[in-house]
Amino acid sequence: MTFDLLVHNTSEVLTLRGSPAQPAELALSPIARGAVGVRDGQIAFLGPEADLPPDASGPETVRLDARGGFVGPALVDPHTHLVFAGERAEEFERRNQGASYLELARAGGGIMSTVRATRAASEDELVAFARPRLARLLRQGVLWAEVKSGYGLNLEDELKMLRAVRRLSSEQPVRLVPTLLCAHAVPEEQKHAREQYVSLCLEEIIPRAAAEGLARFCDAFVEEGAFSPGEARRILLAARSAGMVPRIHADQLSDQGGAALASELGAASADHLEHVSEAGIAALSRTGVTAVLCPTSTLFLKARPYAPGRRLREAGVNVALCTNLNPGSAMSESVPLAMGLGCLENGLTAAEAFWAFTRGAALALGLGEAGRLELGGPADLVAFGCASHRHLPYHLAVDHARAVVRRGQVVAEQDVDCTSAGA
Amino acid sequence: MTFDLLVHNTSEVLTLRGSPAQPAELALSPIARGAVGVRDGQIAFLGPEADLPPDASGPETVRLDARGGFVGPALVDPHTHLVFAGERAEEFERRNQGASYLELARAGGGIMSTVRATRAASEDELVAFARPRLARLLRQGVLWAEVKSGYGLNLEDELKMLRAVRRLSSEQPVRLVPTLLCAHAVPEEQKHAREQYVSLCLEEIIPRAAAEGLARFCDAFVEEGAFSPGEARRILLAARSAGMVPRIHADQLSDQGGAALASELGAASADHLEHVSEAGIAALSRTGVTAVLCPTSTLFLKARPYAPGRRLREAGVNVALCTNLNPGSAMSESVPLAMGLGCLENGLTAAEAFWAFTRGAALALGLGEAGRLELGGPADLVAFGCASHRHLPYHLAVDHARAVVRRGQVVAEQDVDCTSAGA
């Protein structure tokens, strides 16, 4: 068979065909000096380059020379808030100079400042603001990203955010997975009428988002100052009845039993987990809920501790990493930064960190075919400018993706050489 | 006058014409909606765009539209080890999994592994390995970088490294400032004959490097396991007599009185300073020695504390930031990461962090004209894709430089939009 695209001259091709129950080094399932042949957007050959059929390459074949770098599946960012207006550099500065959370909120910072800016923006503006963020994710090799609402906090503006997500998903290469996060915070105007806002979520926002098919997931921020486990349970059960799958911002700033709640509700993921208890870890492990770690936020907020990634892996939990891109607690699209912090601060191995941004993240989003390479599957892959996935966290916070391929087409390319020299 | 290049449509132009004694916000000396006119590589206009002369732009004029972003002087990276062979991803992994420094050294890691690889590499290879690193620095807006030897640790290989630095400086846009760092470590073969190696430095390496004009500075790593203050004093005094200016790796892993020694010797800078004492800070302040902070290393080594940047500024010390790019303790060219950590972990303000990578760093290298913009000075500048320098640390670990201009010529350009949207 003659291929449309032939990826060759690799150090190895990581196929990620293993399971989260395996040690990550095995789960990456590498093919040394592998090649990938693509036909009609699908993987038609996946094996050692030496085993390529003699007619693999013809005059029409696009040859992608990996120049000794490794090739892996396209990346998946399983937790972002990349649709928003405004920015919070001032708040970042104040926090670095010692201001407390309360002082920041009093000075007009916090989620509510982003809610005000996002409500004031049109859908068109939200789309325009998000484009460069998606372009940065794409350049790094991301072809799937989850995006949450949660800066609207009323019917109209939550739907506006989700419609912006839908438009963005259709107009550029990164496919977006929409999550309704009306339970992000109680809006200012209902600060003294929480139950009224919970009712709005239950009776209007969730049904409308479901009716318009705008969200695959529903998320809730379970935290003191946000939503109680009881409120979150009501909201997520209603969302589940409406056909959305629950996920939870769990145990970020304190142990609220968020992990246990995620397990109870059959959530797709429990995200953050900086303060998860041993009981919470055991619950995730028992029920197969993915842990999505957000180390960039821990750094960005000057919060501690980082989530216990090592402990979660030892307990057999599927661990994913994300950028958590958002204007308040993680203003960064950098995948290599999150991978590096995942190793430095969450205690993951390089193999676990790569799994966490590919197959581990795909499982968190219920994406059957994403985050791995297999014969007959979609040819969504990245040729990296370095010889090993180990260089991604090690060569910290720099871009490593040389070419990003979506369904067999090169959709992003840059001159990258991160071979770390002489090795 | 008609300009060769006209930079217009800025939010502001930061000129950095202040002094380190001023609060950094003032020292940045911004010009709101400023423009820069360039003629023959020099700045021929620097002021509000509204004040441009009517004949500023002719048919030959290259117009650089800043698209509402800010413009500042080209960046200066005052401390790197960017010439080396080999990589140490394995060591990074082991450290993240809990291995101690001693275990790493026993497993063949540490500086000596880079020394072995660098000795084995030819000068041509060292040049080739360093090129992509310089390209990454350039893309971020760096037009000056200090580079140290120190992985040769014998006459031949120290000179080979410095010759590689000289060649690299002449073949691409980033101008390199060479530093002899023979006092980086005692090489393995002289582990039990320290004095022999110190004599080699004093009698051969320093004189030869000076005779060939290969180094502007001489640096010494003052630390337990490296060089004692007494050994460093002898080496740096010899270097000073030979015409090099001292600088010191000071108080990184423990308080060795490195800051006081830097002050005593009239060093250009004391670098690292994680464990500097109050007496050391006072000495730097009294003698006007620049503190060069390396926060990427503190993160990368999982070391704590970070250097007391806030305290140093309060004491009136000129503070610079660097990448410290090297394969063992800071494998990262990311300027925004170092700036972000400078704010998050060293306690600098955004204005201080920008100063620290421009004028503050130029002062650390004794570069009179670099790191600021002034009429008649060289047109080395960067047009950033964001509206304010505050977005550089805030929008963490992503590239912000849209166009890099060296002597009036655009030497790097990329499609960057970091306006953080709607602000």
C-alpha cells in the first residue's frame, strides 16, 4: 500500500497502547525506530521502519522526516478554562507581594473580576480572545482540549460561553470538549441567595445546556466559598439525568471529600486533589475515576502542597495532567511546564507525565481513540524535536513539537531542535 | 529625518533609563504610546508617536507595527552555561524520584558527566549543539548572553569551550560575553590533588585564556565540594591581574560568605545567593555588586529556599535574573519561566523582573549601552505581543516576543498574540 503520509526516521514511536494499571514505561508501548504510514487520515502502518512494505512511499506521499526525534500521539489537555475575557496580572502581582486571598477579593480580584469581563464580552469577542490560546496549545501538539464555562454564572452567559466553545471547535484544528461549570461560584448578585442560584442551575442552565447539546460534561467546584458537597451532588445528579457526565474540582484548597463524591457519582475525573485524603485516593482507585492534576496552579497561586501524584499512581489511579489554563490561577498554555512540574512537584516519572497528557487525559475525557496510536485509528500525532519523552519535562518549559499531524495532515510545524545535544 | 525603521502603534516604550537605586516602576522610564525611529542602526527618535516628525516615514522605511503591544530593549541573559555536550535527563528523573545528590554522583551523574561529554566533543560539535539553544534565546528577545566555560577543567578543553563561545558569537545575532569558569569543580583525575588543579588554573588556564583574549570575566563556584573561599580568592585575584573581572557562584547551597567575597574582590556580580546572609546582602549593597538570581535552578534541583530577591531589593542591591541554562541544574532557555519564578518565588515585582532581564543584567555584565533605549544608542529592541511588561511573568512560561530588532534589523519574528484578551 502507498501511503498519503509516511512518518520516518524516528528514535521511537510511542503508541500508548497500554493500560493505566501497567507501569507507565510499559504502557507507553514504544516501537524502536518505528514508522507510521497514513492513508485517508487513518493509521495504515505502525511498526518498525525496517518492516515497511516496499511500496510504502510513492510520488504522492508526503514524507515527514522525524530527524531522529520521537513520535507520539497528539496531546490531550483535559482541563482548561480557555474561554474568558479580561486578565488578572494585577492580582498576580499583589499575591506575589504578599496579599491574601481575602485582600485580593476586596480589591476586586478573584473569579468575579473574570465573570464581569466575560459577561461584558460578546460571543464573537470570546471567540477572538480564545484563538491565540488555542494556537499556542496546537503548536505544542495538543489536538484535544476540554473547555469549561463558569464565568457566566447566569443562563445567558453560561450558554454564550458554551456556544463560543462550539464555534472555536469547528474553526481550528484543536477539538474541544465542552463542560458546563455553572457551579464554579455563586455570582455576586446572588451571594445572599445561594439556593436561588442552585435552583437556577437545576431548573434552567442545566436543562437548556442539555437541550442545545452544548456540554458533554458538568463540573462543580467543591470548596469552602464555592459549593458544598451537598449542593454539588444535587447539581451533578441533575446534570447526569440530563445526559452529562460529572467531573469535580476536588480537594484543591482543603479536603472536602471531593474525591469520594466523584467516586460516588461515577465522575469521569476528580481534578486538582492537592488536599485529597487517603480515603479519597482509595475511593478513586476503587471506582476507576481519573485524577487530573493541575500543578501549574499550585505554583501560580503560591499554594502548597502539590497534589500527591506519586501516591495516586502507587494506589493504581489513572493520573492525567492539564494546563488548567485560566486567568486567575494558571495563566499558562505551557504543556512542558505542567509536565515538568508533574515530575518535579507531583513526583511523576517522565513516562507517567507523558501518559498523563496523552492516554491518561483521553481516558479522563472518555475519548476512546484519542491519546494513542493504533492501526486503523486516526492519524493524530506529533513529531517531537527530541529523541525521548524524557526530554519533555527535563528540557523545561520550552516547545518541543516539531510537527503536529491531524488526520494525516500537518496542521502545525516549527523549527525545533531539542535533542539536548550529543546524546 | 526619514527613518530606516519605524516602530509604532505601541502601548508604551520602556526605555529603562533609570537607575537601580530607583523603584523599578520609575526606572523602567516608560513613554506612553511611544515610537522608535532608527537610522543606521541607531535610535534617532524616541518619544511619543504623536511627536514624530512629519517626514519620519518614507517609501524606504520599514514599519514595524507593534499592534498595541509594548516595546522594550532587547533582553540580556547574564548567566548561562549554554556550551556543553550530553544531557542529564536520567539524573533529573532520579532526583524527582527521590535520589540524593550523593546517589546521583555515584550513578555517574553530576557535573562530571557533562565534563566527560564535553571533553569528548570537538569544538565544531560544541558549536553545533549550542546553536538551537541560542536560537531559542533569540526568539524570546535575548540579544546578549553571558556564557561560561567550566566543563573542560583542563587547559585544552577550557580553551576549546571559550573558542566555541567566540565562534558562536560571531555567527548569529546573540552577542556572547565569555566567562572563564575553570573553578567550576576539581576534575576527577585531580580529586586527590586539589592544589595541583588550582595551580593549573593559576599558572596555565588563566594566563592562556587572557593571552588569547578569550574571556572577559572569571567566575568561581564557592561551595562545599567545589572551591573554598580561599581557593576562589587566589584564582579570582590572578584572573583580575590578567585583566578579567571576577564574578562568583555564591551561597547557592550553603552560606559560604560568597557574597562578602564578591564584594571584597569588586566582582561584577554574585550569582545564586539562595543562602546569602544579612551580612552578605549588606556587603553587596555597600559595594554595588549585582545579585544575579537563578530561580529556575532552585525549582529544577528541588532545592529550597529561593534567593531573597525582595530582601535584596529592599537593601538597594541591583538584582538581575538569568536562565542559568545548563544540563544539570536548569535545562531551560525559558526567560518567561525565570521571570515568573522571580516574581512568584524571589518576591520581585513585575517591573523589577523586567529590569532584571534588561538593564539590571546589562549592569551585571558591564555593558554600558545594553538593556536600555536611548537616543543615539543601538537600536536593539523587542516588540512584545502583550500590552504590558506585567504580562511577561503573569502569562507564565510562554513566548511573548513578536519581533526582535538588532541594530535596526529584524532578526527574529513570530506570530505571537499574548494580549491576554479584552484587557
